[in-house]
Amino acid sequence: MSLIGMTTSPEAFLAREAEICYAVMAHVTDYDVWHTSEDPVTVERVIEILNQNTHIARQAVRNLARNLTPERPCECGHALASALITRPDMIPAETRQR
């Protein structure tokens, strides 16, 4: 599916650079922009769906907090292991610290 959003892609790239696991929880509020069988959206309907999505999101975060473990089975934590092509012994200590 395609989602319209201005921040998801840059955030995913930045998370990868920081070796942070990243996932998007996207909630649809209306389909009227592209779905011809849907009625035009109203502010009231968007707010209603937004409130439903908020409930779902809160429950998802609760479930995640209960089930999250410190182990990271993904490769996110090592994403930059081979990203530097400069020989490590050539990087000044001050640069490394920074």
C-alpha cells in the first residue's frame, strides 16, 4: 500500500544511520482522496476515526511494552559496521570522541 506522509522516509533513513530499530504505525483516517466509492470526508468523521485509531495505537504500545525484550534479533544495531571506509587507525581520537 502507499501512504501519504512527509516524515516517514527521512526518519527511517536517520534511524538507520543511528542504528536504531524503526517501525511505522500508520492509521488511515479517510479514503476519499482516491477511493471513488467513498463519500467525501467530513471533519467529524476524521475525528471519529482518529479517536478510534488513538485507542488502537495506545493498546499497541501497551502490548509492545509488555512483550519487548532487550535482545535485538535484527541487524539494526550493526547497520554501520562496514559503512566507514577510512582505516580506523587513521581517525583522530578527538574525531572519534566527537
